[in-house]
Amino acid sequence: MSIERSVTKFEYERVIDDICGLEWAKLTEDEAIDVAWAYYFFSIQFRENLLIARELYPEDENLERLEREECNTDNLSPWPGVARDAERLNHDEFMSRALGLKSLPAWRRGFLSEIGGSYLQEVRASGSLTRALSIASYEDGGLERVFRAMLKMPDFDCLVLRAFRHFLIKHIGFDSDSDQGHGALVRHLQPDDRILPLWSGFRRLLTEAVPRLAPALVDVTLVAAK
């Protein structure tokens, strides 16, 4: 990590702090499932952004390795009802199948799909370089911190949430080694606040899906509406 990055506090890093400080431990089972749904939409843009980075830097061997370990891979397999032994699949496909372990009322699924779709539209309107740079912020500590925060959710006995917990724990393992983990593969991309809208969008997606995560934001909204 460069001296500049270790000293400078970018605004997107403050958004990561905000996400980690959300009220994860207070969620109900249904709210935790809604978090998993929100993360599913994030996982779609993660894969898309990684593939954009590969297109921009086709000779980058580190990004090639990262693609192998995030796309069409068996490193989340097996998992009951989601992935067969040694089955290769994209990580967002793992999330999609995990969500399929519990049916939701049509209104709830429609609401989550609407806010998730709006989030993806916003991300896809960003420039290619911005989307590529976001991968470094995700893999070099950002998502590891968010995943550790998410693991503060109660350990509900629910198939969807057990699969999601498996996903989170495995990804912490992928990212946590500072020298050999996924962060080391992308650190050279050096993200800056061009990626702030992507992290802000993720925070908004989470708090729209589960208002209890940020009760102060809900209170401000209610006051403004009066």
C-alpha cells in the first residue's frame, strides 16, 4: 500500500465506516434475508465490474487470477440446496440460488427487486474506469470489513441465511491475507473518490432494503415528511 493511501482518508472509506457501523445485531430474520437480497444485487455489479477491469487490462495476470477465483469457480461448493460438490458457478449465481431456498411474498420480492434494479442502473451508468477501480476498494479490505460487520447479524436457523453466512465467511478467507489474498491482486489499481457513488449507492441499497439498519436516517425522513 502506498504512503498516500495509508494517510489519505477518502470519502468512500468513510462510507465503508458508515456501513460497518449499521445496526447489524438488531435485525430480525426477515430483515437479515432482505440484507442477503440486497447483497445479491451488489454481487451482480461486482462481477460486471471485475469483467470490465479485465477488458481494460487484458494482460494483467493478477486480475486474470481474480477472475478465476470469483467467476465460474467451485470455491463456494458444495453447499446444500445451492451448489453440488465441485460445481463451478459465479458467486452471484450462488447468491441467487441461496435466495431461492425461501420464497417471499410477491410484494416483498417486488420491492427488493425494484430497489435492486435501480441500484444496478445507477452503477451501470458509471464510467468503465470507475467501475474497474471499485474492485480494488472491494477486495483490498472494504468488503472484508463489511462482511465482518454483517456477521454480527443474529445466527438465525434459516437455510438462506446459513448459505449467506457461508458466503461471507469464505470471502473473508479469500480477502484477509494481505500478501496472498485477493486484496494483493488489485492493490495496484489505487482507487480514489471517483468510486464514491458506488459505495454510497451500496449504503443506500442496504438502508432502503432494511430501514432498521440506520434508524437515525429513518427518523430524519419522518421528521422531514411532517
